[in-house]
Amino acid sequence: MRRIASPRVEFRALGPLEAVVAGRPVDLGAPKQRRLAALLVSRAGRPVPVDVMLEALWAQSPPSSVMTSLQSYVANLRRVLEPGRAPRTPPKVLRTSDRGYLLDGRVVEVDVHRFERHAKAGWQAWNRGDPHEALSEFEAGLALWRGEAYTEVSHSVHVAAEVTRLKELRLSVAEGRCAALLAVGAHEVAVAELEAFVQAHPLREYGCELLSLALYRAGRQADALAVLRTNQRRLGEELGIDPRPALQHLEREILSHAPALDWRPPPAGPAVRAPGGPGTAQRVRVPGPPWPGPAADEEVFVGRESALRHLAAVSAAAALGRGRVLTVSGEPGIGKTSLLRRFTGMTAGAPVLWSTCPGHVATPPLWPWRQVLDRVGTHCPRHPVPGPVAEVLGGQPLDGADADATLRQFEAIVHYLTGASRTTPLVIVLDHLHQADPDSLRLLAHLAESVRASRLLVAVSYRSDGAAALTGTSAALARAETTRVELSGLNVAETRALASAMLRREVSGATAEDLRDRTGGNPFYLRELIKVFDDACPGRGRTAPVPAPVREVVLDRVARLDPAAAELLSIASIAGRSFAIDAVVGASSLGIDEALKVVDTIVAAGLIGEDPQRLGWYSFTHALTAEVLYRTMGRLRRVHLLRRLGG
């Protein structure tokens, strides 16, 4: 009998999921069934545990018949993917394993893998000095994209890291394509591509470097220099860093019209040449792809699905003329800035005017607003700048004694921003608002009164323990019906996804629970702990040493308390994660009335929480806080306090 070959199944996951069986598109069914298929495709060739499937499809509220539903979805997918399979014969595409289910990589083709092969081939061609072949491979890979990778499950904690990795690889390939365009002499085409790329990704330094070079070769020296200087200013204001030496070198060469910048046909030698120092030739640097591992640790983003959906809804309403102020708050390290960066990366078509209020250096009045106003001019160049706004941009200080002049200046800024939003919806971000100067806070309160009739979305972030500095502003924002997002720690499933992505292997549920319990799900604490963590050692999530960056953050938070509160907290760390306030007060120099007032300030700072079941009992929000305080205390004092606590 002639053996019938298994059907070849092709999945297209670089956009909404599509499946082709034996050359024909097939219907993958209802939304949850499609999500299951997308999850399986994201791990094609590897088993997907049942608990991961349940978390991805039903989150925290699975129905009582959840296993029956899952098995039904699997059976339906098997019928779709192997329509000719005889009854009671084992499936060959979607198979059962001892750990769950998996798509057999031997009979499944995924466009994600084709994209990665094109990317790798493109870099190999570039490295051997063949820009034409590199260009062909990069363009073939980019042509496969139709939207966000694994669209149906892109926000799932189990897929988010892979989505981020692919996004980064796509951007790197797009930069490589533009470098190849420059190498083959297509400067004008490269300029058009790079201008859009840099506007969408302004902090990618290599894209700015390529755009500057493309503009110079297209005869636009002034524009080339403007790109570099805008990039330098943005990096300094938003991140507090200087550009890479390569950009500084390129600026000097543009100013001196260095011959090395001029285009020459690609040589037949082993490498493509591009600008370098005088009398030298330097290879064009194209960043290598993150191949084959996941994105860098700091790029892994998990969880926050409900917050992102909420932010997206508010943004959509603002774009339609129902502007809003939105606040994101939480403890240090909880991911406020990461959430806003993730969100603003999804606001296609709306320019993002990002500003940061630095805490390490004194700033002049209205410093964050000067950053915002400067960016309005970039995105809305035809919108006239009123005189009072120009004064702010020029650094002219406010006259605090002249209330009328201050009000006129505030009114001019509000009209300028709301007027610019009639041309295009604008997203204004004020990061670390708790560190803003008083005039910036007053201007925000003034703008909040007018924002609802505009197409502005003003998103601000601040530390919960810094809310006292915003008391007057908070009242004004409340009257403006501000949307509030309060971030808490990641849950166990999200912790597991983050640890698995960073360690590049699946961690157990028990390990994730240990990590989550010790850190309270604080993403910063989690990342630092995972870096010193060895999943191969049982219980390591509970015993790994406290990383130095976490210790510094904890001690900084405690140092912000008054001395009495810091003393009480140190004594409590001897008692353990949970403690009775009466026992801690008895070991301190405080009276009970004073101690209870102090406890309220520590609770407000987010370092401890009150036990809802036991009156007079409290617990540390993060076990790591108690550990740090315990280990920074001398042994003799520990023993002395332990005796006073009755231990």
C-alpha cells in the first residue's frame, strides 16, 4: 500500500493568525480557539503545558468545565489541520505530549521562522560584502509582516517576551535594509524610509546615524546636522546620556565634508566601506540581530493587559476630541515608565511628546513643559508659536510676583497645545511628576481645565510615596475627571513568564511563587533577583542573595522616612515578614501613640501593610525589604533587639 504523506501546514503569525493546509486557507474557529492556535504556533516544535494554556485562555477566571472546553478546542483544531486523518489514528500535526500539546515542527512551517532565516541570510550577505543580496533578503523578510506578531495572544504573559524579541529583530532588519540601500547608492529612497523610521523610533541611535548620512549624501548637510543635534538633545533630556561616539564622529565629518562620507560603488573586496576617519576606511556598522535568543532582559515586558486596554480606550477617546489627563502611580520599580513606553509605542499616528522630570539635578521652572513645547514645533511646524511660548522655550524665567503675567503665559501655552491638537492628536507624557518644579505642577493643573475639549491625552507618572508633593495638583486633576491607574505587583503567572523569558527556559510554578512572594511582584526587584537566580537549585527563589541594586533602592526608600519611622521599621525586620506592632513598640524608644502615627507614615510609603484579619498586625510589602534591613544591622544589635522582642 502506498504511504500517504502528512499534509504540510503553514501558519502566518506575523499579523492576525492564518493557516494554510495542503495549499488551502482554513478557518481556525472561534476567538478562544484562535488564541489557543496562536499560543501553540508561538512555541511550534515545543510542548505547551496545559496550565500555560489555561492561563492564556481564561486568565484568572476559568469556568468549571475548563478542561472539557480545552479538549474540545484541541479536537476542533486537529480536524481543521488534518482533515483527511482516519478515525482513531494518532494525529501528526497537533500532538499530545507528556507535558501538554505541541505542533510538530517537522510538518509545520511558520512565517516567523522564514522571517528569521531571511534576517540571518541578510546579515551573512552584508558581512561578506554583498549589499545587493543583503537588501534582497531583508526586503523578503520584511514583506512577511502584516501586523503585530501573534496578534491574538500578543499581550499574554507567556508570549509577550517573544513578541518583543520579534519587534526588536524587525526594527534591526529595517535598519539593515536602509544601510543596504545606502551601500548600493539609493540615497533618496533611504532618506524617505529613514525619516518615517526615526519619527516612529526617535531613540534608536543607529537609525539617526543612517538618516544623517543619507541626508548628507542627498545634498542636505543642514538637515543631516539637525538630525544629529535633535538626537543629542533628546538623549540628554529623556535619558540623561550622551550619543554614541560614532554619532559624534559623524557630526565632525559632516562639518568638515570628509571625503570618506561620499558614496562609492561597493568594492569587490570582503566588506562594504563607509565613512571613517580622514584617510581611513571604516566598515558600516549594522547592529547584529538578537539571534537566536530572546530580547535583552530590559526589553522583556509582561503583564499589564488590563491597564494597556484601559489606556488604549482613553487614547482613542482623546483622538476623537474627548481629551483626558491620565495618571499612572505606584511604588518605585513597579513599572510606571515601562507601561507608558509600551503604551506610547502602540499609539500609531499620534505624536508622543515625552518629557522627564529629573530628580538628580535642579531644573529651571517649567523644565518638562519646555521639552514638550519644543517637540510640538517638530511635529506641528506650521502651527504658529505665540510670544509667551517662545519666551518659555528661550528659558525666560517666570515672574512669580506678577500673577497676571504668569496667567497670561499659562493661557498662551494651553491655547498653543490645544490648538496644535486640532491638527493631529497629541500624547503628552510627564514622567516622574513627583520631581517636577512647582510652576510645572501649576501649569498641569491649569491645562487640566481645558483638556477635555481638545485632542490631547496628558499621561503623567508619579511615585505613590511622592504623592504628598502633588496635593494641590491632585485636587485640580480630580475636578477634571482624571483617569487613574494604580500599578501593583505582577501576579504569579506574570512572574513565571518574566523569569522564563530572562532565563530562557520554563521555570516551575513553585519557583514563580517563591519569586513573587519574596518581591511582591515588583518588576524591578524581580529582574534583579532573577539575574542572580539559579532555577536548577530547589528553593533558590527563596534563598538567592539580595542583589545590590535592590538593596540600594530599599535603603533609599527607608532613608526618605523620618528617623523614628526608620527605627521602627528596622526593629520590625527582626520580628520577620509579619509582626505585632505592640511587640515592636515595646522594643523601641517610642510611646504607643507616637508609634501608631509613625506606622501610618510607613504604610503611606508603601513599605508595610495592615493585616486585615488580625488587629495590630502588619507585614512588609516585600520580604526583600525586611531582609535588607536585617542584614544591614550589626549582629550585636540584632541579638539585643531579638531579646527585647521576646524571641
